[in-house]
Amino acid sequence: LISDMAGVFLGGTVAQIAHRLGAVEPVLTHAQKNLPTYIQWKLCGEAIGVGLGCWLGMAPLMFREEGRAPLARDISATGFDA
């Protein structure tokens, strides 16, 4: 949930950074945006973006200390019953 919310709020920020780096959004007509090729590439780009975002979000797991208790055990040790 938090990652989805961050994605919504940071979407404009990412677009602004891309614009500052020189990326420009192509000017397309409404008819061009309805072409199957446009729709397919748009979906591919969105899927790749979500995949990269998930991979980036999992990157901290690579640096996890061995032997550390999983979060579920940490929470149960506090006596909090979810």
C-alpha cells in the first residue's frame, strides 16, 4: 500500500526529473494514441516501470543481515496480536 501511494505521489516528480534531463514527451494526435502499436508500447513501458520499481523496492533485502529474526517473529515477540 505504501509503495503504491509513493508511486502515485512521485510520478510527477519522476516526470519532472526526466524533463530536466532532456527527455521530451512526443506530441501525438488523438488518432495516433488510439493505434494498437501505441497502446502496446505504452503497456510494455508501464509493465517495465512497475517491474523495475518492484526490483528497486526489493533491493534492501539483498543487504539483510543473516540470522536476524523475520519481521513476523519480531512482531509476535512484542505480544501484539494482528
